Amino acid sequence: MKDLQKTLGKEVSLKGSGLHTGQEVTLTLRPAPVNHGYKFRRIDLEGMPIVEALVEFVKDTERGTRLFKDGVSISTTEHLLAALYGMGIDNALIDLDGPEVPIIDGSAAPWVTLIEEAGIIDQEAERVYFELKHNISHVDESRKTEIMAVPATKPRYSVMIQFNSKVLDTQYAALEDFSEFANEFAPARTFVFLHELELLINHDLIKGGDVSNAIVFVDRLLSPEQYKKLSLFFNKPDIEVREEGILNNLELRYYNEPARHKLVDLIGDLALVGARLKAHVIAARPGHVANVEFARKIRQTMLKTQKKDEVPPVYDPNVPPLFDIMAIRRLLPHRPPFLLIDKILEMSDKHIVGLKNVTMNEAFFVGHFPDEPVMPGVLQIEAMAQTGGILVMSTVPDPENYLTYFMKINEVKFRNKVVPGDTIIFALELVSPIRRGLCHMRGKAWVGNKIVMEAEMLAQIARKPNV
């Protein structure tokens, strides 16, 4: 089965307070088209500016991951992005009317519940993966952090934490399959040491913190005055420290909840790479600073290896085509069963993008082949040529009086099979300007994110005889 991109089945909303600002924010998750990725939209600002969830827009990582673009800020993004990624959502538009994603209970679980409410639907494009060819690593000696990604056939994550603390011993967590994410990892809440909490309180941060959204580890004796101050902050009169060194503001959900939460944070931060990873990510003492720096390395490596012409054209079926089949019939002399292009999606004076829906009703599948239907390569070339022919015919005032003829076909490669149910996208560009009726073009054919065929073609346009 094809590994298809996924989006939300409907829009859903949730209201809550930001951890650091305390500001109440309404956040709405909306379906988005293929290859859209994750994008935040500040609907409370003029023009409703958009900030893409990509690592190049990370501004800082102090107690969370904050995106910043053109003066627009989105804070504490990691739990929501982890939920979207962990639940298999590839494309989503995230509207919010404030600067910070609500903290809710300090975990990714509320976002998972919201996604489940929306439903998850398949889209007509294959997922984008970055498959590692070699190890990528990041070491931060000052934080004693090391993260490594090694090639793997499917995504895996392993995390170890160790804080040299009597109240938080070494912990380990591993996610072997994303089917485990919703129940085994999303509910893990954020944690903090008391000295960190006091620093944040003194700096007038975590205004949205409450009794239920953080595990607090206490690694020293507290005075009555400190207990009183914590009781006022948490609005809990009987605050105390349990034997295991944890405030009694909540009950642990897992024996290794801190390690599981660090794994969730890692997934959320690596979602900023902009593609799903086929890798085993192994992290020792990860944190937002190291996670983001590691995400930068992966994205830089990905962009270097991903050639510009290896990226498929974006096709949104909700957008009307530039030319539908009736307009194509007016430009091309071909007729069924030899009219092999259904839509023209875009065109300029130098390039053209066309589409063919391949169905089991195609006449050639009767004999090619009865037990394993495959679209003949020569017909893929013909469909590509017809796409290019539309660009050529659009340059003459009376296209009905012209025909195009092949003169040469070079550099033909067939990379993947085309079968019933596929949608082929043809993208062609001129190698040189059209002169004396000669058109030299280079093209690629895509099914989802895979190139199925490519070729270089030379054709001539000529008037019909007796015209």
C-alpha cells in the first residue's frame, strides 16, 4: 500500500492559557492541502501573517521552542507539533489568536484528543521522507548532550536522561513504532526542578502554570516560607514533598514520565526539519537547544541532497486547472483513445505542468498486461509530449491548423511503474527558445513524490497539409 500524506478530517479548536504569558488563546487546527506542512497563522494580527514550522524560523529555545518571522512570534510549539507528527498528520494550518500555544496539562495528550476528534484522512500524494545515507550527530559538551540519527527503514526514537540528581535517577524511553505514541508517550508531562521553577517565578514567567501541568522535582530541604510561597503559586494549601522528591501537585502517569516527555519534545522539535525521517534517533540528555541545533543539521543535509528539480510540482485538486479537457481539445488535434492528458495546471513562456489520471479503463491495460497492468513507457513519453505540445500550440493564433512531430528523444529513463489509480504530473521546461518551429524541452513525470519517467525531446510544429 502507498504511504500517503494525511491531513485533518475537519477543523477543531481548543482554548487554554500559554505557560509563560498566561494569556488565554484559542487555537484551531485546520485541514491543509498536500505538501503544505505545518504552518501557524496569527489571526489576531493584521493580515493574519503565517509562520512556517521550520527550524530556520526558531528564535530561541528558553524553556520551549519559539518561532519568529517578520516580527511575528509563536511560542511553546513543541507539544502540538509532536502530536501532529506522532499522529501521522503531514499537513495542517494552525490558527491562533495569541503569541503562545496553550500549555493545557503540559503534555501532548490534549492535542492528540483534538486530532482524534477531527479525524485523519488520506491525501492524493505520497509522504515526503528524508532517508539518511550516513550518520548525523550533534554534541553539546557544555550540556553533556549527544544526539545521533542513524539510517533505518522506519522512524525510531530512543532517549536517555541523567541529571546527577538524587531525586531524578537515570531514565530511558524508546518509541519503536508511532502506533505507540498516543497512549504511551503523548500523556507524559513536562517536568522542572524546584530551583528552575523559582527562577522562572522570579522572572515573572510561567504565568500559565498551575497545579496539574508540570512535575516538580525538589532536591533540597524547604523552609516553611518556601512551602507557603509554593502553596500560593499552585493555589494548593497542603503542598508537600513526597519521599521520591516530587511535589504532591500531581500523580505520575509513568514510572519514567520525564524520559518519555523528553522523547515527545524531541519529536516536536525534529518536526521542524520539514520532512519525516527514516532514521533511528538516539539522544542522551536532550533539550530544546540541542534538539533545534540537531534539526538544523538534518535540514541542511536534506536540502543539500535534495536537488531543486527533484521536488514535485504542487497539485491542489481544489484549485481549478489552467486548461480543462475541453480547452485541451481545442489546442491539440489528438482524440480518445490517444488523448493522454487531462489537465494543464500551470504554464509560462518557458515551462508547463500537466496531469493525467490513470484508470483501469485505459484501453492499453487490456493487453499490457492482463495480470499486472502497467502503463507502457512509450505512452508516458507520448503523454509528456502532448503536455509540451500544448505549450507550443499556445504560441500560435490558430492552433487548430498545426501539428507537432517528434524529431528526437534523448536521455529517457523509466524509474518507477505507473499503474491504475496513479495520477501522473508532467513538468516540462524549454531547453532553448522556440525557433523556426523547433521546440526542445526537458521533462520529468511524477507520481506523488517519486519520479517515474524523464526525457529530453525535440519536436517540430508544422501547418497541416492543405491549410
